[in-house]
Amino acid sequence: MTKPAAPDALPSTAPTPVLDTARAIRARNAVFVVFALAGTAFATFASRIADSKVDLGLTAGELGLTLFAASAGSVTALPSAGRIANRLGVSRAIRLGMVFGFVGLVVIGVAVDLFQSRWVMAAGLYLLGMGVGVWDVSMNLEGAAVERLLGKTVMPRFHAAFSGGTVISALVGAGMSWAHVPLLVHFGLAIVVSAVLGAWALRSFLPREAEVSDTDDTDDAGDAGDAGDPRDSGEPASAARGPRSAWLEPRTLMIGLVVLAAAFTEGTANDWVSVAFVEGHGVPAWAGVLAFASFLSFMTLGRLLGTRLLDAYGRVPVLRATFALAAVGSVLVVFGPGWLAFVGTAVWGVGASLGFPVGMSASADEPARAAARMSVVATIGYTAFIAGPPMLGFLGDHFTVLRALLAVTGVVALAMLVIPATRERRRRPVG
């Protein structure tokens, strides 16, 4: 077995970490766990959206505006997430994100079960969104570092772990919904399990050998200087330095647009599929959650199988094919009768599987600028979560939630124009 070497061209002032194969594999496995827990935390709430809508007596538009709070929280945190990860270290940044996310879940449960208040629910969603934003960028930075050390495509599988966590959580949520378990009880159990597993996994993350110096900070959102954790310093800063701010790099911005389209395609299904099946196809709430679980299951499958396709054919053709499948799947969900609509959730899931992880990997192609660029790409991508819920809610009030899902087709068509920005750059051999 080839022994992966530490990234080359480390700053002379930073000690070189000794990272053997076993250490890299432990870190890889830990990243899988943390991605899965992030998916669990997200779907814990998402699986009870339909119940929350009924319990609070919300219209589609009101629900959309309420869900907007989570997106606003994420976009508030994302611009500085790269800087936070560089300052605190990836592990501590993830712990910080977990704390905010778990507190948000508790507030949501209290809002629905005790206060019956959409405004308190919105406050909880805002905290959940902030936590998820920091957690998301930090775990993707760790995933990109592990991917570089292993020298092969792994990021989609990390996101498959995220999807796997959402599948398990959605199935648990379906059972909780069927049994009419209060949200606060459901969320409390999920928090305890996630906190224990998260504390265990974070101990196996890659070592942090140097902190980002104060002189490397910038005033640009998320642009945390070129020095930092030696894991992210695979080449000299002078070689990687382009425009001072990653916000001024055309390739980074176009990758952000790809991730925005992917986030909209995925997020629309996450937020609205269960509601669309209940209100549009007339199925009970638990069956609507199963439609959501079907989408998540096939998205997970797409991410597990997609790594081989990416290595064989490259990012651009694979993304074009999967985005096209997402458009076809959303049309089947809207117009397909009964079982065909459920088939549509499967096709949609495969189509939504690779856009987000490939975009995150593409933003980290040059390690020295990975944190800054990933923060920019994630911030642009999460804009879909700001625009998506209220837009779909508005369309749902006028055309029904089910027909509103056709917006996915239009967004996918626009994304096709900028997919070439994700094309691979030369990968440095490892080992």
C-alpha cells in the first residue's frame, strides 16, 4: 500500500505533521461520521416540517417565509466560516456549529409544542441555520484535506454519508410523525445521540499544527488569508495567490453558481417534497415523509456510485447528466400519477446527488486558498436556501406547492451554462 505523504511546500515555520496511511484512514472515517451527523441534524427538523405546518396552521407562503429564517442564519455565518475554521481549527469550529444547531432544534421544539409560535420557530431556525453554516464549511474543509491526502475522489462519498444520515433521520421522523411523538422529545433524543457520536469522531480529525496569524486576516467575507493549517497549504502562497479576495475570482464565482443550482435542486426537495405529496397527491403525512426518504435514499446512492463516474469521465459530463436527471425527476413528481411520482423522487435524488460535493471539491482544488474559496462558494450556494423557501411558498400559494416544484427545471437549465468552471485542475500525485 502506498503511504500518503504530507502536503508539500509547507511554510518553513510550521512543523511537518507525520501522517501515515492509518492516520489518514482514521481521519477519513471520522469525517464520514461528522457528515452523517450533519445530515441527521438537518433531517431531524426537515422530517417534521409537514407536522409543524399543520400544528401552527401555516399556509404555504407563511411556511416558506418561516423557513427563510434558517437560510438567513446560514448565510449570516457562512462568509466568516472559513476564517473561524482557520482561527479555531476545524474540530473546534464544528463543535461550535453543533452547539448552535442543537440549541436551534430545542427552540424549534419549544415553539411548536409549547408556544405554538411561528416567530419563536423562526428564531430556532435562525440558530439552526447558523450552526449548520459553520459546521458545513468546516467539515468540507476537513473532507478536502483528507481527499488530497488519499489522492482520489472521496468528497461525494462524504456527502453520501450526509445523505445517509438524512435517510435514517427521515425514517425515524416518519415513525415519530406516525406515533404523534412531540417534536421536543424527538429532537432531544436526536441531540443526545449526535453529541455523543460527534465528540467521539472529532478526536480522530487530522492534527492542526499552526494557527492563522493575525496578519493574514482580510476584511473580505470568508477570505482568511493564505497561511493557516498546514493541511491546507499544499503549495506556496505566492504561487496560489490570485486576486486578494476570492470574491473577485471568476472561476470561484461560477463554481458558486453551480453549487447554488445544486443547493436549490436539493433544497427544494428537502423542504417541499413531503408537503407536495400530502397536498398535491393526497397522501397521508407519513407517506409524504416516505417520499422525502425515497429522494434522500437515491441521492445517497448517487453519491456512493458517483465517485467512480467522476474519476472515469470527469466532473463536467457527469454533472451535466445528473442535473438533467434532476429536471426529469421533478417533472415526474409534478405530473406523474401515484407510483410514477414516487419514481420521480428517485430520479430527482440521483440528479441532485453530485452538484454540491463536486462544487465544494472544485473550490478546494488549490489548497492554499481552499478556506477562502470554499466560504465564498458556500455563501453563494446557500443563497438558494434564502430565495428558495419564500419563492416556492409564493408559487405554491398561486399554483399549488406541487406545480411550484417545476422551478427546479428552470434553475437546472441555467446551471448547465457554468458547469465547465468545475473542470479538474492537475492533481498532484500523493505518495
